[in-house]
Amino acid sequence: MFSRSIFRKTLATATTLARPTALPTLPRLLLTFRPLSTETKSAIDAAVKSAPVVLFMKGTPEQPMCGFSRATVQILGLQGVDPEKLAAYNVLEDEDLRHGIKEYSNWPTIPQLYLNEEFVGGCDILVGMHQSGELEEMLEKAGVLVPAVEEGSAGPKADA
């Protein structure tokens, strides 16, 4: 037969384990969640449609304000993206854009790259695509690279 003290200890342990624990605290992201306003969504839609290649970044291509934005700009340069086909938006200039682009793409980080109105990814995705050759192929298909200069037509002829 069970002794009462062993039974009580077992019962106490079982009921302690069965009790619901305190609810976990909500992540900070959920506490700061701001739904995407109609105006911000419309502005981002227009921005995404403004050029074949659209980059939302911290800073500008000439003066990136974070290492990830700098790396993304460098990758696009190495790939040979035509600057005439690139529109870059500095999210540091507009708080609604900075938070709204994350909601729009359902991607938590900046920079974010769009190609022909389709979200491609952030810096980490672009680095992987660059290393695998997938990014070059995608940019070529989209026709956003600077045309290659043929060797015979390097520029105007110099008079001798």
C-alpha cells in the first residue's frame, strides 16, 4: 500500500506540472505592430512600380547608412545593374515607409529589393543568390543590366 506522504508528494508534483504556466510575453514586434495604412500602401505600390529595380534601403546608393544596405548596393553594382533602371528609397527619411515596407513585403529587415514589382529578398538572400549565380540570371532575364560594349565599338575614334 502507498503511504500517505508519498501519495501527497506525487499528487503535488503532478498537479504542479499540470497547472498552466504564466502566458509568455508577446514579442516586442507584436507590441509595436502598426497596420499598413491605405496611404502608405498606395505610396509603396507606386514606388515598387516606379522602376524595374527598386531598392528600399537605409541611406542612398551613394551614401549607404548601414552595412547591409552597402552590401546590397555593391552586389547590384557587381552584377552590372543599369543605374537608369534602379530606383532607391531611403527609409530613414520616412517613418511610415520604414515600418510600412516591412508589412508590405512581410519581411522584417531592410534593405529590400524588388525586381519587376516582385519582392526578391533582403541582403542575406541577395548574397546567396549572387554567390550561386541565380541573381545574375534573374537580372539578365529582366533586362536590367548595362549592355555590354563590344570591343570594336569602344567609343569615338581619335584623330591621328
